Amino acid sequence: MNRITFRSAHVGETRKLAFDFISDLAIGETISSAVASYAVYSGATAATASLGSPSTSGTIVTVAAAGNTEGVTYLVTVEVITSLGQTLQLSGFLAMTPEGM
């Protein structure tokens, strides 16, 4: 699975993350539904994040994400169901940095 590395965010900052499924869709295939989830990839295992509801525009799914623990890298995953019945996933890393960095 290919993974995206997003620009890091500060604790408390909400960042819109875009996941583009264009390379995985057939001609005329569309995204029917999308869900987003996260896991702590590295850092404090008790860290939490908040994810907004995914929104879809064409081949791109956007989700707002915010983390609460400095030094943690989250793995954010979006899973979609397509009009042809495919289940596809894209994941990306979001690192939390201290303010001023």
C-alpha cells in the first residue's frame, strides 16, 4: 500500500488531509462512501486524535484531522467503497510537532 506523508501539524491545529483515489478507479467508477480512521504509528501509545467526517469531491476524499500529543506520528487511513463494489484504502502519516517548529 502506498502511503502519503502530510506536512506536520502543531498540537491543537486542525489540518485537512486529501486522499486522491484517481489511480485506483476505473473509467467512470465513482466513490460511493468513505470512512476515516487513525492509529498511533510512533510515539506515545495513549495519544488520541480527532477526525472529522470524510467529504468526497470526484476522486478526492478530504478529512479534517487534529492530534493532541507532541512527538506522535499518526497513520490516518481512508477506506472507500466504489460504484463497482471495490473496497480501496489509502493511508498517510501526520506528525505532531511542537509550536514554533
